[in-house]
Amino acid sequence: MLERHTDAEPSAAAGVVPEADLEIVCALARDPAAAQDPSATEAPTANAVLPAARARSRKRSSLEAIQLLTAVGQALSAEKDPGRLMELILDSAKELTRADGGTLYSRTADDRLEFEIMMTDSLGLHLGGSSGRPVTLPPLPLFDANGAANERMVAARAAISGETVNIPDAYDAEGFDFSGTRDFDQRTGYRSTSFLTVPMRNHEDEVER
């Protein structure tokens, strides 16, 4: 489960959330071979792709985005470490959607969303993954004690429905519980704005657990 968020000062493409790009990253994660260049003799490593991706301008052309997606797909197919692979997926999604931060969750056997990796670039925040610092936030329940779906949490709704959830501004969103986000903003001085949450699917097109 991928969740991308921006701060109060989005890029020049403000108001246009590149939703398709994030969904393509999820598709590449499911089938990295789809982006392989048959003429390439060796797939680039994750360590080679990410610095180049970060160096690109935020105002990239469609051709540049396609080239980056291809490079990401090749790197995904080359990465064998599951933890590093998850971090590559999140970092690539952040780059492609021009996001300041992002969170990757995994769905547990008892239907909860476990925080795997959290990043917020402007705050220098990196928890989980290769950071060596665990995410200590409690998991998000997908269902309550009565078995009702937890549709007030954005990530939970996306996981349950299998659909992308796009929130232009967390402070104006109706029907969702962003109390945790507001608490984070108060403690850090941050101002969370848009949230784009996409469920990751496996090779059988099922929401990944």
C-alpha cells in the first residue's frame, strides 16, 4: 500500500496529481519485466537509479517520465532484497509524483496495515527500511470489532476497496479521520496537504498482503 503526500508548497504542477504515474509504479512492482529494455545488457541497480531520479527537474516532460519509469522497472527487476525493494518502490513513487513524503504499509494476516517505511524529505524524516530506525506507530485496523470496514482512514479504505483514493487537501476532506495527520503537523510545524493512496496488487491482481 503506497501513500504519497505533499506539503503546503507543491511543485509548479499544483492541483494536478499525477495519479497514473503512481499506479504505474505499483504495476511495475507487480511485474518489473514489463519495463525491461530488450537492448539493455545489464539492468541498473537501485543505487544507480535513485540518485539520477532525484537529480531530474520536477518539471519533467512526458518523455522524461516514461524514461524514468523504464529505469525504475529495470531496477525493480534487478533488486533482490525485499526491504530495499520496498524502499525503491516508495522512493520512485515519490519522485514520479513530485511528493515531499510517502508511506508504505503492508497488510498483515489479521487485516491490519503495518507501517513499513515513512519518509518526509523537507523534515529529513526517514523511518523503517534502510534507515535503521523502526516506525513505532501502531498498525491501522481495516475492520472494527464488529467487522465493519474502517473507511474513515484513507489507507484502510484503499486497501479494502482496492481503489485509489485521492485527497486534494487533508484539512478540507470530509468523511475521513486525519486526526493523526493534524497531530503530526502540530508537533513538527509541517502542513500536510494532498494525499494519494494506491493499493499494490500481486501477480493475481489481488491487493498485496
